[in-house]
Amino acid sequence: NLRAVCSDVFGEECFVGCISRVTGTPTGGGNKALVGEIDYLLVYSRSPGAVIEGVNFTEEDAQIYDKEDDRGRYLTRTIRRTGGEDRREDRPSMFYPVTAPDGTQVYPIAPAGYESRWICGLDRYKEMEAEGLIEWVKSDRNGKVEWRVYQKYYLEGRLKQPSNFWSRLEGNKKASRDLRALFDGEKVFSFPKPIGLIQHIIQLSGLSKNDIVLDFFAGSGTTAHAVFRQVSESGIQLRFLMVQLPEPLDESDKDQAIAAAFCRKLGKPLNIAELTKERLRRGS
């Protein structure tokens, strides 16, 4: 239903994708047979040509860049096509010899012995060679020494493109712990979103100086808190606009009684918007 509404507002052509996020907490959001442990983010752009930015590699991500030369850290991948459509007949123009350091002519032959193909045509291979992006390695295959050719991929300047499955971000339990810590150990909000999740979304948006982050269901104020953190870490000055109705807190409702008592202790009106603002004061 939400996707139907968003497609009506933004246009189906602006639908970017649906992200599954591991919550880290089993919930009743599944059914009798399956426990719910993920939730979903629908991603839409304001225009069909909008670009989703990548994010910088973490040190954990960067561990696969296990080689280094005077240009920096890099990894290598074979330039022989692997997987589907890897045969010579699939792309005849990508079957050609390349010259190894000792002058040997090397063809893309699969381990199974059939004629395979390279990942690019000869002109592009020559460009990579001229750019220093080709690496040769001698290896032993069935007792026979032969040359293998690889492409270099450097870490510097490379961004990690997002997938539609997020499993390594902060979970819901951490979100609850962080919020309780801000509110003197009191549980004044149920089901807050993790700061790291919202910050990751902000990073993918490719925001620049003075851009505005809008959240028109501010709730506990996680989005603004994530903006604070992003500004602190990136140095890019962002603005935010949080919208939250002053929805009254019912002191007779056991799920809202703690929040209402907290507002009363602060001398603030008993409504959700006051809690949102207090979270931002404490989180900044």
C-alpha cells in the first residue's frame, strides 16, 4: 500500500528499490510460521535521473584490498570472464591473445579447457595496460607453470555502492539503549530507529553544504540526531526540518505513562513533540 501511494506521489519511474534491513530483534511482525527479523525501506527519488551516492569503505571493508604499490592499496581480479556467458562464442571480439612479461601469448582458456573470453575488448585492455592497471602472476596449474593476468582495483577514491540488504548497521536494541541513556535511563519512546541507520541514509543521499534533511514524522528525533552526528564527522554543514504534531501523552496509558511523567518532571507540556525537542537538546 505504501509503495502504491509513493508511486502515485513521485511516479513509478522514480522508484529506486526496496531495502531489507536486519533489525537485530525478533518481533511479532512475521506470522505464525515465521518470526519477523527484518523491516523495509522504500527508496524513491525526486526525479528519474537522481543518483544514489556510494559511501566510503570502512577499514573492515577495505581489508580485501590486500596489495600495495606506490599508487596505494589495491586488489586484483582476473580479466577472464567467469560465470555466465563466458565462452568465446558469447563475445567473439573478446577472445584475443595478450602478451605476458616473457613474451608468451596468453589466451582466455577456462580451467575446464574450453575457449573463454576476456571481460573487455582489445582496445580497452591496451588502455588498462597503459594506465598500469594490469598485473601478471605466474602460477602452477597441474604441474605446468603458466601466466595469469589480472586487473588492479585501487582503494583510493573508490566508493561502496549500497545493496538492497543491510545487515551490518546498528540494530533496534542499540537504538533503545542509546535513547534510554539520553533520558536518564527512562523508556520514554517505544521502537526508536537506530542513529546509524538514518545516518547511512543521509550519507547515501550525497548531501552538500546547507542541504536540508526533512522528516515529517519526527517521533523520537532520530533523524535530527543522525544529522548532528553526520555534521560532526564530515564537517559538512547540513540543516534539518523535523515535523511532529504535539500529540498528547495519556498518563493512564501504561505505554505512555513514563513519557508523561518525564515531561511533567521537566515542566514541559505532556506531548510527544516536547520529548522530540528534549531529545535534540540532549543529543546535540
